[in-house]
Amino acid sequence: MSQDAEAATWAPTDDAGSLPRLDDDAVRVFEWVAHRGELDAEEAGAELGLPDDRIGAAVSDLLSLHLLRRLPGPRGQVVPVVPEAAAASLVSPLEASLRRQLADIERLRGELTMLSPLYARGQRRQRSSEPLSQVLELDTVIGLIADAAARCQDEVLTCQPGGGRSPSLLEQAFARDYAMLQRGVRMRTLYQHTARHHAPTQEYVRRITAAGAQVRTLSELFGRMIAFDGEVVFVPHREARDGAVVVRDPSTVAYLCSVFDHAWSLAEPYSPARPDDSSLDEIKQAIVRLLSEGMKDEMIARRLGMSLRTCRKHIAEIMEGLGATSRFQAGFLIRARTPAPDA
């Protein structure tokens, strides 16, 4: 093979993306050249038992990897290069390019992040202009409530029907509520009487009232809601189980807060249930009233925030007190003893 042909075949490439990987032929040829000091392709092929095409391919790869270099001059000898020097000549430009790309990435990230406050202010203005919005995703609802709690400065009103809540939810609520109380925010919470019998709720109320919150109970509540500063109210979505409706219309918010205030005026301060607790009488009175309206056990239990089993236990005690032997007879006796409304 002529030197001109070698030069054409073995010319190194500047494209880092096409750099070859060292194979066994290239390693053997490099070892041979390093031992001899310069390349003699025919002699190397003969001693290594490699045909011309494989010698040519190996030398081309070694030139591309800067492990061989061609000396200037008429002979154009191909000599070995210290591997560390070869690595430096190949890697340094790549590292410089990578550093430039990383610098561009950080600059771009910083410039875009600078716009975040502008976006947040725009979103707050947009949200504040919407009198009512629907949120269907639970994570989004939780995030909106957390944001409203963080910005609350005056008072939060919470109405929680349905009896006791799970310990994990109560613990999450305590962390959020305690942070607001520490900032001087007033807090009023309504539960149903049945929550007096729930040990985790008893512990939550003990801790939160010690921090300054007020908690009261009623036999029935008007519905679930949480209001912040008389400006925004969260109520359950009618169809989406994990969703919420966010109300910002001033008239609607004021109305919902007044409904809460009316229920609050009728409620009793929370205390753990005792055998002589008057709230138990109120619960049974509510059951009697709902039975007289012909309501089924499941609906009564849901309205009063108790389990179906507990509800039926109370109904059985009421029937025994009335001397009734059937639900029909109990309903008749209840209606017979209920005073007629004034004409």
C-alpha cells in the first residue's frame, strides 16, 4: 500500500460522534507500533497475521483516536502517541463544549425562573376575578387549600360533618391549623355531636384548642365548607368525589359565612362524650325527628355522621322507649306525639 493511499484511508476524523471504539485489532497494532516506534503496515501485517484491510481499519481507528499521528515531512511516518495525551486532545474540546452547554442551560433556567413571580401574580389576579371555579383533582384542591391557609391573616371557619375523621387527616389538619394559630389567625370549627365519641378527634380537639382554636358540635350540620378571611370558601363538588368548588363571589361568601355563624350560635362547646352527655339526647331527638319524616336508616346515619350500626342501635332504644314493636308503629307513635305546627 502506498503512502498516499495510507494517507487517504487513515486520515483522522474530527467528528466526535463517529469516533470508533478500540477493538482487538487496534490494540494489537498500537502495541506493535509502540514497540517499534513507527508504523510499517506490511511488516506489522505479516508479524500480526492480519490482512491489509484489517491493518488499514485498525490504523484508521487509531488515528481517529489520536493514538497514532503522522509526522510532517516527505516520509510522513506514523508514530505512536502517549495515551494520556491522546485522551486530553480528544476529551478537552468535548468538555469545553459541554461546559458551554451547561452554562447556557443555567442561564436559560435562570432567565425563565425570573418570570415565575409574574406568572403567579397573574394567576392570583385571574383566580380572584372568578366568582366560582371547579377543581376536580384532589392534589389541586389540597394545594389550593394549603395556599389559602398560608395567606390567611384573620379567621378560618371550618364545618366538618360526618363524625370523626381518620387520624392521618387529623394530623395533617393539625400541622396546617397550628401554623395559622401561631400567626394569630382565629379559628372556629364545627363538628357533629357524634365526633365527641371519636378518640382521635378528641385528641385533635384537645391539642388544637390548647393552641387557641374554638370547636363546637351540633347534631346536624348544613354541609362541609372551609372559609378563609371571609374572602374564599371551599365546598364539595357535587359530582367529583375528590373535587371542590372554590367560591370567591363576595355575596355568596358572605352568605355561607352567615350560615356558619347561625349554626355556631346553636352549637355547644366540644367535650369528650360522657354517660350523662346531653348531646346524646340531642342525637336521639334528631333521629326521632328524621324517623317521623319517613327517612331510612342509611340516610339518617349519613345525616347525623354516624355508622349505620350505631344509628340502628339508637333506633332500637327509641323503639323500646316508645313501646313500639315495628318501625311502622314507631313512626305512627312519633307522629302522634309530635305537636302540630301553629296554623
